[in-house]
Amino acid sequence: MEQIIRACLNEMEPEENIRIVYACESGSRAWGFPSADSDYDVRFLYVRPVNWYLSIDEKRDVIERPISDGLDISGWDMKKALRLFRKSNPPLLEWLGSPIVYLEKYSAARKMRRLSASNFSPNACLHHYLHMARGNFRDYLKGDEVWVKKYFYVLRPILAMNWIEKGLGVVPTDFNILVREIVKDPTLKLEIDRLLMEKRAGAELARGPRVAPISAFIEGELARWEHHEIVNQKTSMSLDALDELFRETLEEVWPAPHPASRV
């Protein structure tokens, strides 16, 4: 499948007149809890030729391909990505930290990772993860019978919030790192590991009875965070630094011809 994904990315460049600077897996495969039949959620960052940006028109800054044969592929223009990066957009930070990288041709992703280490906004990320945890809990995990696989979609944001609360910096994309570093209760860890093994083995994990230790942990954490006021503060990341990163990326990807070559 990786060869198919890389071939799709290579074909997309001339078709869209772009250069892809970074492409990775996102979603359950990157998080570390895929099912046997999970889709491949490929996300990429790209740049267009310089003249494309020198226009008074607002142009589409996203490329999306129809989902086909389990492959979901889409990307963001670098300018859009840097605007969201300035706000510590959690999905983008997760892409940059993905353990499954399909393509990294240029220095843009490395530079963004370096900036994110010292400039990310804890509150912006906490706000995102709390909203995600509350929504998935409300929709899938209330009652005596629950959507069992959705435990991961509430556990991950809650553990991410714990990671940020401990001052550990940018949240790792891999759920297994979060479990290893945050979950200290042996009973809770045993139940999480059991569900992980079942999901990876292809178990349906559809509707079923509540898993008491996991439900108790989730409900306790959501109740605890009810008493925290999380203000989604504006980022302090330097606009000048991001402008410079954007210009450097354009120069690296679309180098100006040497004067001698114009003769």
C-alpha cells in the first residue's frame, strides 16, 4: 500500500502543478490503534509556483481526492498550513509528529517541528482536545451499552490533555506513548492494552457493555476538567518567522534560475 500511496503523490504533482513537501499518515494508523480494515488517511503539505501566490484572487488552498479503495488523501497549501500552525492547530501538529511518513523532500517540516517545540500554545491544544473528548463521550460512551472502539477516541484526547498539563510539550501522535507515559494505574492499563490487541486483531468492537475501569477513568477526568477554565488564547508565534519560513520554502522548492542559464 505504501508504494501505491507514493505513486499517487508523485502523480499528483504534475497533475496539480504543485510540489509536495511533506506527506504522512494520520488518523488511527498514525495514532497506533488501527483495525485490520482501517482506511489509509494520507495528509500532505504542498507549494505551488511562486506566481500562483502573486494574485489578488483568493484561490482554493486545499486538494482533496475522492476516497477510493480505502485510500483517503488530501492536502493543504503551505500558506494555509502556516496560518494554522501559528494557532497551534492540533491536527497539523499531529501530522508533523506522525510515525508514518511517506515523503519529506524539503526542510519545511523539519523547520516547523523545531518552531513548534518552543512556540506551541498549550491552551489552544487543551481547548481542542477537551472539545473532542466531550463530543465523543456524549455521542458514543454514555449508557450501559457503548460503542467500544470509541473508547480510543475519548482516551486519546484525555491523555493528550494530561500530557500538556504535565508540561511535557507538544503531544506525541502515537497513542502508545501517551499510554506508557501517562497511565499509571495497572488495571486501567491492562484494559486499554486488551482493547488495543482486540482492535489490531480485527475485532469489530461495535456496541457492547461498558468497560468499567476505562469508563470510570474517562468520567473522572471529564468531571475534573469541568472545573478548569481553558481560554483559547491567541498565539505568540512570530509572524516574521513564519513569513521567512514560507519564503525559504518557495526558494528551496522553486529555485530561481542562475543568471547564466537565461542567456
